[in-house]
Amino acid sequence: MIEHEQDGSLSLRMGLGYAKGLRQQSAEALVSSRAEAGLFQSAEDLALRVPFLNRKELTLLARIGALNKLDAIEHRPDALWQVDRAGKMEGPLLRQNSEWLQEEAQALPLQQMTTEERLVSDYAGTGLTVGKHPMYYHRAELQRQRVLSALELKTYKDGEFVRTAGCVIARQRPGTAKGFIFLSMEDETGIANVIVTPDLYERDRLTVTRSKFPLVDGVLQNQDGVVHVKTVQELLWHANSRITLEVYTQAVNPQKRAA
């Protein structure tokens, strides 16, 4: 949901249902407490007012940036530190005077997450990111390798040999397609459609079915504004981005390892 902030900026509010591993009863207790007693003031305030939240769930909320707007929290590592502190056992006196345990954020030796760390946390914790698409951060290197974006593919002529890459968001193998596989690959500019031939599928089945960020070589089919890339070689990983993209893949689908 898009919200208008007091300074005129816009914010995107994501529901707690996107947080992977957050139990429904914990989410409901959080919302109920916020409605009854107002906004949470700190990570400790959240932990005290919503005892349903266990340490794992508090850590999840901190890791995906859900606590960044609380007082004395400047970024996700700061939130993770405060969640860790809030989860420690305290005596009644200190619990009633929790400000005694607080430290100035500026004094904490914590650095903000890098772009890669933030993206991995986003995909691992919610399955998506509200920031820029992962392919955006590799575009300069991809351009040096003459890898085209989905938007650039539209400017090339039918029959030209092209190379493209993206995040697979859909795989289809219709029963009437005689063994052909259809991939939809997304990047920061749009969606590219890829046709995988039956023989390539048999040679490189694992990559076709499991890889999340494949690099594709093929012949462009551009007819009446409908663009497809028909693969003619094995689906590869972009060498200079392989480690990062594999991390994204494992975050999105930790049960499957990319080929």
C-alpha cells in the first residue's frame, strides 16, 4: 500500500504476511498491541508488549527492515543489535528503567548493510525487494559483456543473435508444445521471453529447471512487437556475477541449489 508521508514523500507499506516465518498469532498480537497502546518506541518496547514474538521472529523483523523507524534505530544492523539486547533477561529494576541499558546509536560500531546484504535479507525474509531489481546492480558489467536488457531486445531485428539475462519468474512446459520450455526472465527494464528447445533441455535440464538468474544466448524472434529469444546454446551463468546471483537464488529458494 502506498502511503503519503508528512514530508511529502511516498512510502510502500508491506503487510506482515510477507515476513517468512512470522507466525499468524504473533502478527495479530503485534497489530493488536499497536492499536491499543500506540506505536512502538523501541525494539525492547516491542519485545515487552508482544511476548508472542520469539527471538527468531524479532530477528526476522529486524533483518528485513521492519524496525528501522523505531527510536534509536538507524539501520538494520542497529536493529539486530537492539533485538539481541532486548532479548536478554533483565531484572525488574532494569526492565522498568530500560533507558539505562540504551546506548547512543552513534557509539555503536555497526555499519549499514551493503547492497548485496540488503538484497539477500529482503529475498530471504520476504521473497521480494522494494528497492531496485538485483539485475540493476550488475547492469554495467553486463553491458560490457554485451548482455542486453529486456527493453533493449525490442530494438533488435528479427533473426539477430543476442545475449540476455534475468531473474526467472515463470517456467512453462505446455503439453501441446512438443517439449519446448518457455521462460519469463525479469530484469529492471521488463520481461524477456525465452524459448528453450527440447534438445537443449535434455542436455542442460538442471539449469533450465532450477537456475534463477540464467544467461541466455539465442536468436531473436521479433515479429509484430512480440519478442522471444530462442536458445541455441547452453544456459550459462554470468561469470562475474555468479556468486552474488547464487546467493540471491538460495535466499529465494533455499531448498534448491542453482546449477
